[in-house]
Amino acid sequence: MAAVPVVLADGSVGRLEGLGLVVASLAYTGWMVRSARRSARSAGADVEVAGAAAQAAGGGTVQGSWRAGALAAVGLAVLLLGGHWFIRGVGAALVVAYVGYLVWVGLGA
């Protein structure tokens, strides 16, 4: 996102600039997904071998899918909460302490 410093040159992000950044982010994400799918199709046998290895290791189960979904939801919630705190001006020490606590809890310590 090389456009971010240019957009922030005046010290603020307007609605049109924000919309442009969101559109650029969506376009980049779409391009990356398309590129990954294209390389996965060309890999062919490698994908089958990787799938078999994942199944042998216990991956791809319903329990694993639920866990991955729950972790993604928690990650999104922490991201939104952190963004809210950052915008509202809560001290950096509190944010760092809270994220450190979440990492500590997430690691099962």
C-alpha cells in the first residue's frame, strides 16, 4: 500500500481517499486469491499429496474447522477492539498489556 503515505501527506484521510484505499485493498486481495488458485491448479499432484498429509496429521476435520473459525472470529474481535482503542486514544501501554494477555491466554500458559 504505497498510497498510504501519499494519502496521509495532509495529515488526514478523507472519505474519497478512504474509499480508494478500501477499493485498492479489495483489488489486491482478489488478485492474491486468484493467483493462489491458479498456482494450486498448476501444482496438481502436489495439492493431492499435501491434502493426504493434512488428513494424516488430523487436519481438515470438523473440529479443526470450528477451531479455525473461532480463532478467526476472536482475532477479528481483537483487531476491531484494538482499532477502536487506538482511534479513541487509549494509552499504548494498556493496548500492549491487553494484547500480551490475549497472546498469553491463547498460548495456553
